Amino acid sequence: MKAWHFSENAYPDLPPEDDFDSIRVTLPNRLYDPAKGAALYDRFLDEWCLAEDEGLEIMLNEHHQTATCVDPAAPIVLGALARLTKRARLLILGNPVANRRDPVRIAEEMALVDILSKGRLECGFVRGVPFEILPANSNPVRMNERQWEATDLIVKAWTSHDGPFSHEGRFFHHRNINIWPRPWQQPHPPVWISTTSTSGARRVGARGYVQATFLTGYKGTPAIFDAYRAGWREAGLGENVPMHRLAYAALVYVADSEAAAHAGAEKLLWYMTANKVPPHFARPPGYMPVAAYAAMLRGAAVGGLAANRRNATVENAIENGLMFAGTPDQVYDQFKRFHDHVGGFGHLLIMGQAGFLDHAETVAGIKCFARNVYPRLKQNFPMTAISGSRAPPVPA
Amino acid sequence: MNEAVRGSSPHRLTIAGIDLEYLDRGRGAPLLYLHGGAGIAADHAFIDRLAGQRRVIAPSHPGFGTSGLPDWLDSVDDIAHVHLELLDRLKLDVVDVVGMSLGGWIAAEMATKAPERLSRMALIGPIGVKTGTVDRLDIPDIFAMSEANLDRLRFHDPGKHRADIGAMSDEALATMVRNHETLALIAWEPYMHNPKLRHRLHRAAMPVLLLRGDSDGIVSADYIARYAKLFPDAGITTIAAAGHGPQVEQPDRTADIILEFFA
């Protein structure tokens, strides 16, 4: 098991939510104080460095025009982390490839970070959440097709070393692709893709890339991981999917006492409770298939953060597999129960900072996890084990 | 109108690999009706009124209704080519055309490509050109507002015309969702217009009538005035007690004005 410290670099110091329509897309940036923001970046970078000192890996992400994640250019922060850290793997999850106009530029940025970090890049590609559509002015229709054309082109740019090649595709046109530098890792940095749909996961499995899913809980995760395994097998990658191909992101807070853990976990719920977004930003046309969209208009439950906003409690979040929180023993047990339920995964992406969880509390949570839970996870959940209950036992 | 005509099922043709549905109603000189972004479902009363005097050909654009949508198609320009071929296939050398909103944009594109095929054009709340300033959308961002706000912009009487999802069949609901998706596909960027179109409209020298509902919150009176100036020969008529869809809120009156213009 590998554990990754992840912070969305939120800017939580906002007026009461009744004073604004949406925390994303339309929230005026006059509410952002640059000096406070600079101090927050210092703090979040320090927390990532501390996570490295405690033996964790590092993950960051990117969102746009939102107070929930003030990291609109994750490759820049990744470049800083490449120089501030020495050992940790650096996961960007990820580059919003369906919303960026130039995949070759992404290939260049990521190759540069891989060189700067001497081969520590883990490179994620994401389609982007619905709220990213308007900030990117990105057409919400045919995003999957754009995502995959971009992803395949980036991997080709990383792995082509004999001078220029050209690409005249459906969505992207480049007459001269010949990136400098090329990546440090050969043949290329590990690729991660996040998806919360089974059709997406099947496709990721067929490529053999690492599949990450966020807050899909007991209910949604098994089908996603099953789809990945099915895609993997259909593509002829083998009968067995190793644990290290699958990742799950949850809210995690560990403390020595239940009371302290509960208090920290409460603050982490900001991820869900602060996510005030009107429906028209959350469901652009074409983002989901017609049948799913129609069902949603009929009142079918919407998955993810939005569904849990109103009734988010620590107990609910733990019960639903969105959060692991408590004393080290409790967190270990919660994790094991969830891990067994979904068939197993190799990467725990720890959403370990949110909202008003302050520096001392964040550091305490990281340390308590790293020292009192992580060693057991590493020992009892080896990366090379086989994921999925239908898989035969590991050969001796 | 005559129930036999109203109930007649759509015809189908394959054009450029696209399975296209179209209505063919009434008798007389041919009239092509091009529906707006919401699809054709609410336009039947209007179409039937036109069909009282004319043969009305009314296709569902690719990606709307049950018309197919190939991977390669992603623009209004593509659709204009498809509908010109539809005229070829139906052996209609010259037609009058009525275009509503998105359909008006398609009609305008057709008129710049083959002006000789369109004898007169009636454009109802047409979109498709950029006539205003750089720092303001000519057409409000319908993809960035609530349903309630959008209804207020679309209708003179939103209470009467708001979509009742609970009462819709699964098929009708899926069509509504798909229509909206196709509208986003073809009109997302540049938003609701083709920057080149205004520089081509001088070719559309046929008589043109632009109609606008008096309560239209989607296309402003200024927008329509500036749009009309791009044609060599265009007039403007305002329809009272109608929003962006006068063919829905005032179907008979709108049809009668158009039939008179075409007469």
C-alpha cells in the first residue's frame, strides 16, 4: 500500500454561503486576499514536505475559478515540489486534458517536471469535473473522445525520440512534435487516470494505466474497479490485476483520541458541505450520457459530492466509505473493511486537509496516520497482491 | 388542423450517411421550415398552419429529434450543407425558408452558400451573427443559468410553456436532453454565432423578414436590428405577447404574417 497526502489548497475564508450563489465559477475574486493566499501556499507546500518527511507520497490536483481548490496551474506547483522534495513520488491528478487546447504543451510540462524531480513524476490525466466547463470554455460534448486523443498523443510525444512526428486528429493538430526535454523515466512516467464511471474505468483498464476513483464509497466503487479489471482482461493484459493499478481517494483523519479524530474529521467535511453549486454548473449538456441525464432530471440520485452535501456527517461519511476517521485502530479497521469490500487497491489518496483544518491539526493528522496506521497498511496490503475477488490466489 | 396530416409520421432520408427525419405536410409551393434549438416537438401547430397553404418540409437537424448525428458533424455549417442536399434529394430547386433561432442561423448559412435556392426568408428570433461588442455576449449564456431564468428569457408566459418533465414520456424526455446536447455541440464556441457569417450575408439578396417576439429575452431588439442591416433587403416585424418562440406562443399569427410575406 502506498499512501498519498493530498490537499486541494482551498481558500476557505469566505462570507456566509447565503451571500453567494456558487462557491465555483461565479464567486468574485475580490473575496481573495493575495497576502492570505500567499501564506496558504507556503503552508500547503510545507505540509506536503512534512508528509514526505513522514514517509508519505505527494498528490496535487487542479481546478479553475473556484475557492475550493486554488491551484489553477498544478504543473507550476508541481515544479516547486520537484525542487522542495527529494524522495516522494509526485502525483498530479491531474492534467485536465479534455479542457486544455494543447496536449503537446502538457507533454512538455510533464517531461520537465520529471527531469526536475529526477524521475519522481506520476502523471495523471483527468476529464475534469462539470464545473470546469465554463472556466475552460470547453465544449462538454465529446469530452471523452478529446481526453483520449490528448492522452494518447502525450504518451506518443514522450516516447518518440527520433525527431518530429505529426498529428492530424479529430480534435488536435500538430505538424511538428519533437519535445525537449524528454522524460527521465523510461519508457515514460506512470500514467494515472481518474474516472467515476464504469465505461471510463473499462477503458483505463484496457490501457493498463492506474485507475483512481474519488469518494465513490461502498456503493459506487466495486462496479468501477470491476469494470477496470474487465477492461484489463479483455485487452489481454493478463488474468490478474495487481493492487498497484487501482487507487481510491477518501477523507482521512487519524488522532490518538476519538474526540480529537472526530473534531478533525468534522473539519474535513468542508470538502462536501462547502461545495455549493447550482445545478446548471453541475450538469452541462453532453457531460453525461442522454439516458443518465434524463434519469437525473426525473430525480434520480446524483453521485459524488453534491449528493452528500446536505446530510454530510462524519458518521455518514464513514458509513458510506467516503471517510476513514478515528483512532489508529479504528481507521485501520474501517480501511480494511472497505478494501475487502471493493476487492482491494494499492493506493490510498488521502484528502487530509480541507477548509478550516489548520496547520497544526493537519500536521497532527498526517503524523498520526504515518506513524500509527501506515506501517500496518504497508505490511498487510502488499502492492503486488491481486485485486478482485474473482482472481485466483497469488501464485506461490 | 386536419388530424390525418398532423398525425402523419415523419419521412426519412439518408444524407451524407445521416439518417434524417423530416415532415412533409400540405400542398402548394414548397416551404422549408428549420426548427430552433429546442427541436420541433412544440412547433406542430405552427407547421400545420403553414401547411394549410403550402407544402412544408420540416427536417429535424442532425442530432435533433430522431435524426442521426455522425462523429464528424459538429457545426451549423455542416447542417447547412446537409439541408441543401435535402433540397436536392427532394428535387426542390427553389423554396421559401422559415428559420427559427438556430434554424434561422442555418437558413442564413444556406443563403450565403446557395442564394439562388431560397426565394424568400423569414427568420424568427434568429441567432448566428456577432454584432455587438467584444466584452458582452450577444446572446445570453443559456448554459450558465437556471431553468427558471432561461424560461423567463424564452417565454412571454413561462408558466404556460415550462417543460413538465413529470408528464413527458421517456422518449420525449430523452429527445429534449439530446437536442440540448446537440445545441451545445454546435453552438458552444464561438458562442451561438459564426464570426464569418456577417461578412457573407451580402450574398443573401432575397427579400428577408426578421420576426421577433416582443418579450424575447434571448435575442434583443437591437440585435435583430443589427442583424437585419447585414442583408441587402430585410425588414423587421415584432410579434406581441410572444417571447423567443412566437411560433409556439402565437403560432397562427406568426404563420399568417409569414404566409403573407411569402404570398
